[in-house]
Amino acid sequence: MYLIVGLGNPDKQYEKTFHNMGYIAVGDTAELLGVKFKKKECEASVAEAFIGGEKVIIARPLTYMNNSGRAVKQLMAKYKITEDKLIVVYDDYDLPKGKVRIRAGGSAGTHNGMRSVIAETGLKNFARIRIGIRDEEVNIPIINYVLAEIRKEDYELFATACQKAGEATVAFARGEGIEKVMCKFN
């Protein structure tokens, strides 16, 4: 069983912000797998799919970004998910806008949602897909930037990045292995 988590904020006002790249990307995952977010459990909105007979849980924490780890920890416990079957998708200010980077583990960097996931689960060696959001032309504090709405001229770039991230999560859940997924999508 796999757990795919997209980080974001649950309120409608954040729907089209940079900080919701994870939510958008796992929405693409659900669409690719032909499922919808129908359940609410473990402080998350959840969709369930099957790939090759293996169950895949796709989740969007409802705890707000800075407390995302609570939902991840609860889902991992409920479904007995091991570190190697977890993948977290999120925005990354440290990457240029539209870049998608996949890693097998690491630190949280500047991302508070990932800090929460690592702190709550006690894990660092799980797969993560980062979607770059940094725009060199914009010079405002990070907190204001990540909660800003994506500009119309950048919409297609971010839609493509989220689609790519969604495809990478599906490949991961098909059991391709993080190294193979990294080679294919980085």
C-alpha cells in the first residue's frame, strides 16, 4: 500500500496559491487514476485507488500547511504505511518556478509543512516531489509570496509542473522505485 500526500491549505481562499502546489498535483494524481476525494479521515481529505491490485491512498491534509504532519502521522498509523511507501508533494521556494525535483529523502529546507511532517513522523528518508515556485523577478517576503495567487501568465507553467508531479506519483505507486522515478522525471 502506498500513501501519496499533497501539502496545501484547505480553505478556498488558498486554492490557487503557490502553497497549494501539492494539493493541485495530487488532484492530478487522482484524476490520472480515475478517483475522487470522497472521504475525510485522519484530518485529511482522501481518495483511494488501486494499481495492479495494490491500494493507493491519496491525501490532502485538512490541518493547514504548518500542521500537515499530524494528518500524515495518523494516515501512516491507520494504514500501516512504511517510510518507503510514503511520498509527499509540495511547493518549494528554493527551486525556480515550474521545476520539478524528486528526492529519496532529506531535510525540510525552508518548508514549514515538511518540517511538520518530519517532526510528527520522526522520518526523513521518504520520497518527496518538490515543485519550484521561486520567481527571481518577485521580491516580497516568502510568507506573502507563498500565499499569493499564481499569476495568469504562469498558470500553464505550474499546471504542467503539477501534472508532471502527478505522473511521477503514479509511477512511484506502480512500484517503479524512487531511483527510477527520479531518473524519469527530474
